[in-house]
Amino acid sequence: MKKLLAILLAAILAFGVCSAFAEAIDYDAIPDEMTSEDGKYPVAFVTDVGQLKDKSFNEGIYNGTKRFASENGMAYKYYQPANGSQATGDDRYDAMKAAVNGGAQVVVISGFMAGPEIEKASAEFPDVKWVWVDGSAFGKNTVGLAFREEQCGFFAGYACVKDGYTKLGFAGGGGGTNPACCRYGYGFVQGAEAAAEELGVQVEMNYSWLYGATFSASPELEAMLNSWYENGTEVIFPCGGPMYISAFSAAAANDAWALGVDSDYADISPVVLTSPLKGVGAATYDILNKWKDGKWDEVGGTSPVYGTADGAIALPTAEGSWRFKKFTVEEYEKMVQDVINGSLVIDDDYNNLKYEYPNMKINLVE
């Protein structure tokens, strides 16, 4: 019975995310905040480190949150923990408490670092519903949303090598402690190795967690990536929100490529080869609708994992976003189907990452 319920839940979630992920929404047309006549905001969002408008993780989640609230005529507001990229656990908890004091009935929380504070706040305010993106549930009033980033990392690494690039780079955020970034990186490695094996070529990859602990752009990060490009790297995957600013600058200076992450960055810069997409906004929107529809009992206390089969993990294929010259959309779509039907299985345990593969050498930069 438990297995059947799990299957049914996965099917329900998959339908909701597929529908939301496929829709083209002009999120910029939805105000980032609204004025509440009574000063209460029943829908709240607490950001991760960094800024709300990061073109990545925070912004993607909030897009789903504000879309839900605006469509349902509900007042909404975002709260940024104090001290920006240096925010402490106390800063995150204070932001959560401010949301509750502001009338929040449901609070969406961004980022893996917020766990201890969500556990504390959800116990202190049991009547409030808590949605933790990139986390797991603590109790019936919480939902954790996780994603199969390794699948999307695989797609990107595979596509890059199939398109003819054999000198790659990965610069991850979170200092190597962020599970989502680790899965992205491990998937990128697996995809590059798989394509190299098919083509009979050798790939070299620089791989580092340096300068990404706070997920911020920095002169130090840009200098490191610039040195990679100067020494032959053709494509770099910066995985960590605003870290992309440093990577795009270095790529532009060297007439090279970089990747976006979580959202489609094609309209931000011509250096973007592709952007592994992670449907954080669609998943958030889906869960909030379940709350509105009185179906919280279906998801409360669970930690659904969204992947390719749910439409929440993908590469952008729209004209202008697909910048590969050799690797085709048709080849990519076949790979997607292989993941969905189970003929292609991508390992999600990044502890299995090696630095030497039959067709690839990884240079760990520490």
C-alpha cells in the first residue's frame, strides 16, 4: 500500500510540474512585492544567500511563488536574511520569524543551508506551512523539494563533448558541501565521459570548489577561470548562482563559452552555450497550489524528488537558446527518453566521483 501511494503521489506531482514547466510566463510582469491593505502577507518567501534577483536559484523559486500568489489574489512578500552572502543561521531564522509575524500562512524557503532554522521554526509555528526547496521534510507541516541535478549536469556534459569540446571546466558553489551543486558537477562529469567514450576522444576537465563558498562573483574566481581559458579550456560550467558573472566575464574576454544554471541564461550573454534547467519555480508553484486546494495532507511530511520524467530537469531547446552546432535537438530528445524509460541511468551519489576515467582526466583545483 505504501509503495502504491508513493507511485500515485509521484504521478500527481509529475503532472503538475510538467504542466507548469512547459508554460511560458512573463515573470517580470508580476510585481516582486504587493501592497497589503491590512499589512498581512499570507504567502512569504525567504531567500537563500545572495540577492533575490540572482537570475538563478532564488529568482526561480520566487517566480513560482509570486505567480501563485498573484493568480490567487493573495498578498505576498519576500524576506532576505541580514548580512547577504554572509548570513548566519540566526539571520535566516529571524527572516522566517519576520515572515510569520507578517501574517504568513505558508513560507517558501530557499537553499540547503536553512535546515536547522526550518526545523526550529516549523516546530515553533506548527500552524504555518513550510516549503523547503533543496531540502527535506521535518514534519507534517513541512515539504522538502529535491531535484535530480545529476541528470541535467549529464545532459550538459554530454552535449558539450558531442559538439566537439574536449577541454571543460566546472566551478561549483557551496565549497563542495552543497548537495545540489555536487550532483550537478558529478552529472557533468558522467555526461562528458559517456560522450567521450562514444566518440573515442579524450577529455580534460578542471574541477574546483574554490571561491564559490558564498555563491558570489569575485575577482579571485574570475582570475582563476580566466587562467583556465588562457590554458585551453573551451567551456566552463559555473554552478552557483551569481558566480556566473565572473565566468561570463572571463569567457567574453577569451572568446570562449560558459554555461548557465537553473534558468535559461541565453538572453543574458552571447557566451552561453546552454543552461541546465531546474524547475524550482514550477515545483514550488505546484506545491503551493496543493496547499490552496486543501490537498496539503497529500504532500505534508514528504520530500518529493523532481527529475527529467517530471519535466523539471532539461536543457533549453528554443531557438536562440540552442547554440550547439553538431549535437542536435533530436539527439538530445532521444537521450531524455532514454532517461525516462530507464535505459539510461545516471548515478546521483557524488561520493562516487573519480578524477581519472578511461576517456577523461580531471584536474582537481584546490
